[in-house]
Amino acid sequence: MTNEHVKMSQKPNKKWYLRCLPVLVLLLLSSVIYYLFYDRLLSYTGTLESLSSIQSPCSDLLTQKNWERLNINISRQTKLFLKMEDFFWREPTSKFALPYGTKGSELMLLKILSKTTNYQMPANIEGLQCKTCAVIGNGFTIKNSSLGSTINNYDVVIRMNGAPVRGYEDDVGNKTTMTLFYPESASHDTVQQMEPSALVVLVPFKQQDLRWLKEILYNEKRNMKGFWKPPPQIWSADDSNIRVLDPHFLQQTADRLLHIPLDFTKQESVHPTMGILAVFVALNYCDVVHVAGFGYPQSNNPNDPIHYYEDVHTMKSMKNSHHDLKREAATLKRLKDSGAILYLHPHL
């Protein structure tokens, strides 16, 4: 074959590569754009489909950078609950008293923890390489959402303040991994509202909260002094399901996440709501954090209800609360915009 024939046979190959080059470039650019913006697109869809419809919620795209996105300069802590070892074989390290530390409460906590004895999350959850979590607030926004079956698909479902489940399953689901509460937010049927395996996690704000739990555990005479609202005197929970949240999480929520003063003794002081605390707990423990039931009505009507399960508490009742709702709303928006959390429904 002559050189001229060889050159002629090579020309079509060169043209074939040139014709394919734009297609290859387009495919490459499409892949990069999909990889970079897929989680951002999810956060702006307003309504997420059920968890099972998300092909890989634990992919690197959705999980690995959640904590880094917070940019709050603290280490992630996945051990959520106080344990006996915290008060025995090492010097107490807490420099804060309740609600931001254990200083001055060590003896009371020893009595409580010696009775409860279990300080871990359930073993079937602890063993998961990736944990998907839903934090379910008590806000009116979740009413008529039909999110129940979606919520039940998460590995961990966190609730708070004794919010009822029975009768509201279509909207809030019926799965509960743990519920955060303090004595005044508990009700006598809090435990009956949940599955037998659900953890009931005390968030102690004051010495009286620990005293209340100790009296429940040891069946002692109840002392109702020091509460702004009488807590239940009869409250049945399996000792093995009771936990005490490490005050570290409330302290870090206030200091690093919300940037509010830690001087809890002042009458005008503010502290985090249980909802924003639950979100911060989830961000520490979980790999994927989705939320629902957050947000307050934006209308000027003071009679707008704030809970999905009753209309007694309205926006008017929130005026005198020790919470900075605007600050928390801005923080939740920052978390959403960064991709650290995703909303399960349109929110206010």
C-alpha cells in the first residue's frame, strides 16, 4: 500500500474523533454539574419524595460534608448521653452548671445513672455505617402533610416534648427512636404514645428536673416546688429506656450554633428551643438529617396555632418565651442553605 493510500485511510479516523469530541465534552460537563448541584437541587424542591425514592441517601454527595458545612469550629460528638464513667474515674471537666453543664449535679446524676444503667443508642442503630435521621418538630406546618410513611422509613426518628403520635400517624408517622423532654413538657401518657423500644431522653435545665426523675425512679415522695408548670407525678417508663442528654449539646447549641449568652441565671436570658437542640443532636449523631414540623406562622394573627395537635398554644403565647425565635429561624435557614439539613415539606 502506498503512502498516499495510508494517509487517505487515516483521514476518516481523524474526522470521527473530531465529530465525537463535542459530545464527550458535553457528557463530562453534565456529569460534573449533576455531581455538584444534585443535593442543592433537592433542597430547593420544596417537597422531598419518600426516602426510598432517593437512590442513595448515604452517598458521599449527601453525607460527608454535612458537619464541615456548619463551619462552627467544634468536633462532632456522637456519644449523646451521660454515663456513670463521667463521674467516677476521671476529674469532672464541666465548668458550667445546669443547663449547660453538670457542675454541682454530680451526686444527683450518680443516683439516676446507677438506676438506669444503659447509656447507649440501640445496638441495631449504633452498628449502621450510615444513619438517616428525621427530626420531627411539633409545628403546625406538618399538619395535613401526609408524611407519616416517609418518616417511618428513617433509621432514627427524633421527637420532642411529649408530642402525641396516636391519631396523627398519617402526618407524623408512628416510629420513634427517641424523644427529648423536660419534666414540664412531659405528660403521664408520653411513654404510651411511643413504641416500647423508644428512648425517653431527659434534657435537664435545673436541679429540680433531676430531682423529679430521681423521685420517679426510686418511687419517692414527689416534690412539686420549683417548676413553672406541674410535671406528671405518675410517669411510667422502662428504666432501660431512660437517658440523660449530655448538657454539652445544649451548651454548644447556644454558644456555637446560635451565639447567645450562656448566663442562664439572668431573668431576661434566652435559651435554645427543644427543636433547635434536637437538630443539633441529629447533626452530631446522624449522617443524613431531614426535618419536618419546623417554622412558625408568618401572619400577624396572634391566635394562629403553633402545634399540629392542639390550638391552645398560639403565637401570642410565644411572646413571653425565653427563646429567640428570629435567631433560630435564621440559623435553620443557614443550615438548609448550606445543605446540612433538608426539609421534608414546604415550610414557613
